[in-house]
Amino acid sequence: MPLTVHCLHRSGFRELLLTAAPYCHSGVDAARPCFEQLAATLAEHHAELLAMKVYGAHHARTAILTAWHNARSARGLIDDTPVHFLDGRPCDGGEFAGAQAWALVQPGARVVSTVTGGRLATLPHGRLLHLTAQRGESGATFAQQAEQMFAAAAAAAEHSGFHFAQTARTWIYLADLLPDYAELNRVRSAFYERARVGWPASTGIQARAGDAACVMDVLLLDGVRTHRIDRTSRQCPASAYGSAFSRGVVLEHPGGRTVHVSGTASIGGDGHSRHAGDAMAQYLETLVDVGAVLAEAGMTLADIVQATLFCKTPAVHAACVEAHALLGLPPLPMLAVHADVCRRELLVELEAVACR
């Protein structure tokens, strides 16, 4: 089972970005060796988890998370890091799509603690707060749940001494994306205006988490220098078509930079979709658009250390794999997940983290 590990040396600490991806057509049993490798690597580096995300079939949730619990217990990793399990099947069949983890290492010191809503890292140059699975009350309307979701995240941030305006990145998952995406944008824009939030990098994608209509992960920063990438040489600001997010955000650490690239699809500089119905062309367009975001930070696709590819159908995923191979591109540390994308004519979306 392939585990991709990127160890990034910063001034006074290290970051680990880990991607555990099973082989194709993987059932629940594929989770065990993936998690065993992941736990072994964390133990070897004496790393502390800041965030962890798992994609798999909803009906297999208990079995998959039990495999993670057993793997970490066997390695003595007794922590209470909240794991965000999302109903996201692998694109080529099976029940377990894989896991992504972000961990930190500071020799001689513990720097990560569990707080209300997530995990807090206190580093020499600032603090990072990762909130997991913020949500509203099930049974409420979508608009009510979305409003409650943002309010819950803001309250959790304040509990750890942050303000929601310090948000750098969000990941928003909607159970029914296409019917509810416009309403999400309305609620989000209004909330950001009230909270005086500079639009963060973001992904808005289909994924079910329990009975919630929408859930959100949030990254907030205190004392960490950042700057947003609102537009690129290829894409206009998302605000031009009513979406409240930036194309990416750059985190400046002593000794290096991290770029969080928002969920990116085949949308041109005029805000219109490109290559409707052509999965291969959309994938190539998306890769170039992600490359344009990274270029704004002085990076390339080769600097990607973690990525998620969302595909509407298995056939779309097969076309993406073919396009990638035809170009002779090296493999990306990427999970492929079956999910709907924000416009009916769009078939592919890609989010990424790059470091240098």
C-alpha cells in the first residue's frame, strides 16, 4: 500500500504531509495496511497530528475508523485528534479511497493540543488552529445549517483566542452540492462581510458527513505571515461570479512557504466554464490553472505535496488518468474521490497543497 510522505524542514520544527492511497478497487480491508504504514511513520518521527481526513463509503465508516484506531493504538499513538470521515468512494470502485494527514514535529517539545472543535499548534513563529467538521443542527433548512456552521466555527475560534477573520483556508462539504451551492455562497458572503473576513482559500465540494447538509474544516493562523492569491494569469477573481474565496493562500514560515490551492476547475478568465462535457480537456485545463496559482508563489506542480481530485464519474477519472499519462507527468501525491462538482457542466475539480 503506497504511503507518500513529505517531510518539510522549517526553522525549529518539521511538517509532515502524508497521503495513504490504496490500490484500485479497494474494500474495507485495504484500510488496515494503509493505516499501519501511516501510524508507523508518525511514531518514527515522533510527530503530532494536527489534522486527518479519511474518504470512504458511509456504510463502511465504523470498520474503517476501527482500523485506524487499532493501527495507532498498536504504535502507542494515544491522542484524540478528531478524524473527519467523509462519504467519498474511490473513483475506480471499492469502499476506501484513502487518508490525508498533516503532522508537526518540534524536537524536545509537544506543540499540538486538542481544543474545542479541533487541534491547536503553538510554534516558535505563531499558532495554527485547525477546526474539524464544524456544522449546524440536523433537520434545519440548508440556509440555517450553513449559518450555524459558520457561527459554530467562529465560536470555536474565539474559544482558542482567535477571531474568525484570521481564517486562511476552508474546506466546505455539501451533501447536495448543486441544489445548495448558490445558497452557500449567499450565506458565506454575508457572514464574511459581518466578520470582516478577507476571503480565504476554499474548496466547496459534494461529500456527505453524517446527517449534516453541510460541514466545514477551517484553518486559522495567528502570527503567521500570509498573502492571498485572488487572481492568476488564467483566472479572474472568484468574486466575479459570486463565490467568496481566493484562488490560493501562501503561508510564510521561517525556512519555507506553503501554498494552499483552492478547489480549482476548468473555469476561464471570463468566469465561464471551459470544455463542457470533455473530461480529458477539463483535467488538463485544471492542471494548468493550478499551475498558474502556484506560479504566483514561485512554485510549480512539482512542489505539490498533497492533493485531492474530485471526479463526477468513474469514466471521468479514467479520462484524467489517461490525460496525465499521455503528458508523461510524474504521479502526484493525490487521492481520487467520486464527487459532484459545483457546476453541472464541470466534471473535475482539484485542490492541492504545495511547499518549498
